[in-house]
Amino acid sequence: MKFEDACRIREIDRSETIDLVYKCKDGVLEEIQAGHQCPNWQEDDYEAIIARYEYELTNGGTAIGAYDKGKLVGFGVLAHRLRGKENNRLQVDLMHVTRAYRRQGIGSRILDALRQEAIEKGAKYLYISSTETESAVKFYFSCGASLTPEIDEELFEKEPYDIHMVKKL
């Protein structure tokens, strides 16, 4: 995806039914029943996500999109800044697949493309600050991610409920 594709993020429907969420305590995931609907983004949400997208692309990050007949159905953004004690982790900053296209391998292909970009940029790991929903956490685990023993404090402060993971490249 290119910088000028940012407005296309409005084509994504992030809504979902959330039956279960996770909380990470002392390196162990605890399941919590949720049972609620997560609505699609509102305009303020889109504006914030688009601003993150534009910031990363302006500063050297990479965006990968998935399309169906010209419609954006999924995207992921690899952040520009190396993280971690050894500066060898690149963050998956944004990752979404529109509701009607989930569980078709689109997210896996986007994550694989982000993995390839991270390798080319010299990273050894992807750092993933995942929403705590069962669908997101299980997706990343199924792609080979694991809980990280080295939590990025800056990202944790931004999203304290997220599940922090790494994927070795």
C-alpha cells in the first residue's frame, strides 16, 4: 500500500463478536468470558488509525494490503523503528482483516509479507502488541508468535490490555 491509500482504511469492517478475551499475568494467559459485540470503527477511530498509518509510512514503515476486486479487505503496517534491548524487533503496528473475509488466510499472507519486509530491514523478530480478543491472540499464536518475556514499556503504556508477543524471523 502507498501513503495515498490511507483513506481506503475506511473500507475495513473491524466489527466482531467477542466471546473471550485474555489477560496476561506473570507470563500466563487467563481466559475471561466477554460475550459482547465489538462495533465497527467510528470516524474518530478511522482518523486515528489513518494518522498512525501515515506516520509510519512517512518515517519508513511499510504497509501491505489485500484486495478483492479493488476493495481493500485487509492490511498490515510494519513500524519503522527497531525496538528491544538489542534493537532487533520491528512492530506490527496495525493489522486488520474486514469481517466478511476473515479465516480465509488473508491475515496470514499479510503477516508473512510483513515478516519478509522485517527481515529485509534487519530485524530478527516481529513485536506484536495484540488486542486481547481470542480471535487475535489465537491468530498470532497460529502464525508462530509466542508471549514475549521482554515487554516493550512504551507500547505497554499505550495499550495495557494488549497481549505482547514476538515472532522469531
